[in-house]
Amino acid sequence: MRNGLSEKSRNDLRRVLGEMESLAPQAPELDAPPARLQPEVRRRRNPVLVAVGAAALVFALALPVVLPSPSPDDVGPANEQPPPTTTPATATTSPATTAASADLPTVAVTELETQGPDPNSVGRISPTHVEDILENTGNTYDPLPEPMVNAAVVGDRVIVVGGNETQTAGIWYSDGGEWVRADIDLPTGVNIGQEAGDYRLADGIEHLEALPDGRLLAWQPIQRVTSSEDAEGFGLEPASAGTLIMQSPDGATWSATIAEHDFTAIEAWEDGTLAFGWTQANDGKITSNAYWSEDLISWHKVADLGGGEVDHVERNGDQIIVSLSVWESTVNDDGSVSLGPGHTTRQVSLNVTSGS
Amino acid sequence: MVQPIWTLARDRGVEDAAIWRKHKEELIRYATVLVGVDHAEDVLSTVIERVLRRKGSLAMLGDARPYLFRAVLNESRGRLRRRQVVSWERDFAEDHIGFRPDVAVAVGSLPERQRAAVYLTYWRDLPVGEVADLMGCQPGTVKRYLHLSRSRLREVLEP
């Protein structure tokens, strides 16, 4: 036994890893002509490798979920199972019924267009690229914990979020000198760590935006460690537990709440008190919903967005344009399901009028 | 005005070119394991672009190897996250004695950081400390990745 595996298992594993590595294409050169240095312009295969015959393997390297083709019929409450919410059951589920509530905004959902397939044209777009911000403000990138995934500037202060694991995930700020880790006031009973019951920021903190009223908003889906009983003292793979939402007036001190929804995008309304979030269900396909909150603590579902996962949100007055990704699914010979490479993009418009 | 990428390459010193030449083969192999054959070259092209647009040269880093490995892992993870899925379709030779497709599928389905830890540990034979350095995390985190990945791989390796 070495490195936790028997000799035979190690050999089997090494054969696979060696085979995967051996398929590597030629590495691009620094002084190559322009086309060689432009990402996303090549899809050629090594002819030697293509000539190798035999058992075709499909490795699905990521989410094992199934997505439907986009259809106007997807828009409607019958297509998704609502997740647990922190709010009373008075939250409405369709534009028609939303209007009856005195507290919730009226939301009209309109299918704008379906595009694609063009997987490279969409993605979760950061408001501003962190490295550009840091360079423009005279800061340096290297002293920061990596990866830093998003940044904002408030006055002379640069705020950066990121971290690649629980221990380093966090928020830093700088007034032009050294970077200081910001304090985050977590809700009572919430602990970020690896023990049973702890919360984990598995991918660091990705999202950071400056709200129209000057507040800073950061959020990140979180997981919860379900057990700490394993041979090496680490928690088991945790389950999704919602979204940690952090607010700050200045980037130095942050208060946090937890929403029981797996948000992929949040957009604040003009007065900073009205916000929308989106979640996704993973019961054979992905559907998304629009949520509303006055305080970023209690969330009310106000509309169904239909099939697809929210990639990006843009706000323009009373209108929010939502871009969703819908992936083609393929049933493999062994019955498993792979996503892609086919992909389309849906866009829907939310016309919002504040509740009376 | 943004300077075209190829002129950045032309203007960059010979030291950076030498550093890239020294590490590019192991980086493309690493990227291939992480994102598959069809996307590895794109990952490295993006990493090059970022390196060239970086203010300081690679030579100023002292040891650029960990920086480049982290850049490849971060870019790979970013692509997988943005696209939500990457299918790695590959043909393997029939005469690969002892090659186990079920293990290959299991390795391909590991989360990318776990797969990176498995590759660097079990194929490159690197110690945990060096793996942590290349992945930009603590040794304890590498051990956790290895523990989680072994738990999944044992289902096919040692049923």
C-alpha cells in the first residue's frame, strides 16, 4: 500500500493517467504567429491521435445533469420544483398571481430570443476584470492569495474577493498599500470550517458588485459539511446549503446572511432595497426562478424563468434582461447522460413594477 | 489602446521565452488531463496571453513554475465553471494492455482540483508539499483532495 492505494490499483490508475497525458497536443509557442495565440479559434485534432482506433470513451468532466431544449413551453410553474425558502408560503409563483400581493413587485416574463449554439459567447461575466482594476489602480497582483476572481473600486479603496479553498476564501481591501483581510460578521451559529455542521465556501468568493446606493454586495453559494468522521479527519463532501450574502458600506467590515437558494446572479434595484436572485433545480433538468428581497435576507419567488441556468443579468430601468444557458443532453451507450457540446442561449426580459 | 498580443510576445525578453519553452510541455500535459484534449491548447493560449499582458516578467518571479501551474489550473477551472461542462471524447488504442476504461471514466469524472492532485501525485510522483505549491493551496488541502478522490476511485479500482 502506497499513497493509500494498493500496488495494482496504483498501476491501473497510472496507466490511465499516462494515457490521458500522452494525448496532449503541441504546446503553443510564445513567438507564434497571431492565430496561434488567439484562444477559441482552433478545434483541430492531432491527426496521429485521431488515427488511433478503438473504444471511444466519453468523459463527462463536470455536472451530471440533464437539460431540456429551450421552448416557450418551459416558462411556467409546472416545470420546476421550488427549493426551500426562508420566507413564508405567501411567495407567489407566477406573474399573474404576483400582482395580487401588496408586498411583491409585479413581474412580467417575456421570452426575448433563443440564440446559439455558441458556447463561447456566454458565461458568467465578471463586472470588471480583477487584473485590469488592479493594474489601473497601481496595485500589484502577485502578493494576493490566488485566485482573485473579482474586484471593485470604492473611492480610493480597492476591494478584492477570491480564494481557492475554505481556508483562504475571503475579502481583501487596500488603500494603495498592503492588502488587509476584511472582517466578515457571520450570522450567529454559522462557522466556516471543515467540521460537521460547518459551512464551506468550496470555490472561494466569486461575486462582488457595487450597489447603486453605494453598498458593496458579495455572494457565493455555500455547502455544509455533513460529517467529520473519516480516516483523515476531514469532512465528507458537503451538500449545497444555499448562498452566503455579504454586505458592506466600505469594503472593510462586512455583515453576512444566508439565503436557502443556490443563486447564480443577483442584481440590485435602483434604490438598493430591491434585488433579484436566481436559483436552479437539479432534478433531471435545470430551471431558474426570479426571487425578490428588500433586505437580502428574506427572499420571495416572483417568477419562473423556464429552462436553463442564469449566466448573466443586465438591468435597464424597470427591465432586467436575463441570459440563460441551455445545454444539449446526450444519452451514452451505457445509459449515462452527458451535456454538450451543443448549447443554446435563451434571453428573457423581466419587466418589473414595484408593489403597491 | 490594448496592445496586440503578438507584439507583446515580440517585446518580451528572451528570459520569459526561455522559461516558457522550459515548462510548456509539462503545462500542456497538465492542461490536457484537466480539461481534455480539445481544450488544452486554448487553456495554454489564454495563460500565455495573461502572462504577456502581465506587467512584470516571469523571470522576476524567481521560480515561475508554480505560478504557471496555478495559472493553468485556474484557467481550466474557470472554463469548466463558465461552460458548466466539458466533454472529453477520445479514442484509445486497442493494444493498450491493462488499460481500464472504467478507471478512465472515473478519473475523468473527478472534480478538477481532485483530478489535478491525483495526476500530480500518482503520475508525476510529486510529494504532497510540491503538489500543494503547484496547486496554490495548503498540503492539508491536497491530502483532502486525495482522500476524496481515492474514495471515489476505489469504487472502480477496488470494488
